[in-house]
Amino acid sequence: MTALPLTRKKFTPQEYLMVERASGSRSEFLDGEIYAMCGASRAHVIINANVGGVVHSQLKGTPCQGMFHDMKVRIGKGRAYVYPDFLIVYGKVGMWTLNRMFCSILP
């Protein structure tokens, strides 16, 4: 009989990014663990759209941008990669630069 290992493998941020690109589905990463994401419920999608509409109107004329759930965000130096439901970013947005900017993440 084969025993299961007592510890699970911890992934590096680079391994996580390779796994996610190859899988074609979204997942989140936290401290070496990869978590599969499930689809959102109808109510969740409606609430997110309503919040986005209100926030978008409040951001008009400001240097802030609101973004929906499809924006991957790196937290820290790769400790975590997440897809927040909504994100407000101050200033210009570039790939992998959000961790150096002021932003508000709404889970």
C-alpha cells in the first residue's frame, strides 16, 4: 500500500503562472497553493454589475479606473495572484504594475 505524502508540494509563482496558462481556466495563488475558481452565480454577477455601474459613475473625471473580475492582480512580490470581483486603480495601469500603485480591491 502506498502512503500519501504528509505535505503537499508548494508551487512557485512562476510554476503557478505556467500551470494557469496551460490549463486555460482561472485559478488563484496564495503562499504556494493553487486554488481553482468556480463560476459565479447569477446573483453574484448582477451584484457585481450593479456595484460596477455605481462605482464607474463616481470615478468619472478622476484619475481612477474601475475594473471587473477578469483582471489578475499580483499582491506583493508574487505571494498571491487573485482575480478580485472589482478593482479600483489610481493612475495608469500596466501589466503587473498594480502592486506599486494605490488600489482598492473589493473581494
